[in-house]
Amino acid sequence: MRALAAGLALALLPAVAHAAKPKPPAVFTLRISDNGNPYWPVAVKDTPLNIRIALSYDQGLVLNPAAVQRTGLKPFPIFGKFSLNNTPFASGKTVIRFNIASAVPQGLPGRKVPIAWLETATAADADGILPVGSLAADRIDFVRGETPPGSQTYIIPKKGKGEAMIRTRIGGQEVNVSLELNIPTTVMNARAGQALIDAGLASRVAEIGYWRPFPAVSLPMQGLAGKPGLTIAGLPMRRMSVRVSEAEARAIDARAKGTSTENDDEDTITVSADRTRKKRGRDPWILIGRDVLDDCSRISFDRAGERWVLTCKFG
């Protein structure tokens, strides 16, 4: 996201992660639900919550306002509330409140993590979102079902120690890559899309769709056709789209109408800085979605090995 993870406002918060006394298990297994996402009970201030586990970023719990009320959590005095423009949570200005408290997943040691919430819900299917990096286990396995015959193992090094993100290179451009089970297709910002185009690996197509990372958020995306056999971080690309502005979307489809504003356009800039718009483009990022990951029976976050290990059978 950070994108999801790239550009997440939680990246601005201090990530505090102190393991509790119980020793973390060597392997912790979560089953992927029928809707493609993993969920797990997590207690905050002794209040049980149903939490979606995200693969795409490292630290921090994002809660819906209703869940915050149930826990009785309050923002830090004075500096526990701030506003940001151009976040993935909502279009325009976003008011963020935060604190640091223990999040205790059922069966695991608790950890103190930054906890943030907005004035509107960030998860329609759960009380909040907790990243895989906040789970205190040496390896976390996300299991879809039995491994079909003919499956292969894909080993992908992580970007750095403790991170969930992957770093790859497209042409001469370094690109941040994350795995994300909460999106049906693979999405990217304009700089990542342009890197693929410049390398002769993809081309834009005249179709507009929408990426809905959070309730009430609908960001226009233009389709990308990949060169046959295209892989990113060793995984085959199938259905890709790239962020475009509302104006760019309407130029392709006059009926196009998302929720983004000019303040949300940093992900639509194809260069590091656009002097005409006086804006900087975000670093290139790609979120690999369920169009690829649905063919993986097991996805493992290997903290000790600083890698992702995927067991997949791609047709």
C-alpha cells in the first residue's frame, strides 16, 4: 500500500516493537479465508477485535473508529492528532489520531505498536488492519489449502531487516514491491508503470478501472498490458493497472469519476519531480494482488531468513 504500504502515513510514526516475555513460536500459521484475506483475533486494552492481517507493510495497527471506542483508546495528548494531505486512506486532507499500546494476537506474545485511526473506517471487513511484521513469530505462514501437484517454490529476498517490502529493479529504476491479498489485481504508481514502459515490458491500454484500497476511496487506474512472460520479483504478471489522475482518466473515458483530488496526484507523476505541477512523484511502488497470489497455496514471511517463500502453481 505502502503502498499500501508505499506512502502509508504510519511510516511517519515511531515503530516501537518490544517482545513480551513468552518466547515467540518458530512457526505461526494463518488460514486465508474464502474472500482471499487472513484474519485473526487481536486484543487491545483487553478488548478482543477481529483484525485483518496485511502482508504489504511492516508495523502499526490501523483501527476503525468504532473499534477505538470499544477499547477506550485515546490519542496522545497534544501531538496525538495531526492532518496530512495525499495519503492512501482517503482523498484530500486526512485527520489521523494515534497512540502506542500493546496489541496481543491470540496465541502470540503481545507487542507495543503504533495504533492509528481516522474519522472514517479503514476496513469494511474487520475492526482494523495489522501488518505481518507486528506478529511475534520467526515465520508466519499464510495457508490457502492443500499444495497442488506441480507447485513450485519461489524465494524472494526482503528489502531489509524487519521489512515486509521487496526491492527489485526494472530497467534502471529501483522499485518497491509488496504482496497484498486485499486487492483483486496488481496495482502500481505512475513511476513504476513508466519504468515498465521504458524498459519495453508493458504498454498502456485505453481502459479505466478503480482501485478501492479503503471504504469510500476510489482511485482511477489505467490498464497495463504486460509483455508475454513478464515477471516482477520472479512472479508472473497478469492483470496490471497504473495510477492516473481524474483528468487523465476522463481523457480516456468521459464517464470516469473517482474520489481523488489534485492533492492525491503524487502517485500519478511519472518522474521524480514535475516542475509544471510543482509536485514530487512518489518512489516507484507495486502491489502484487490476488490475480497472482490466488495461485499460491502457501505464502511465508520468513523473518529469520529475511525473505518471502511462496509455494505456487501458475497456469
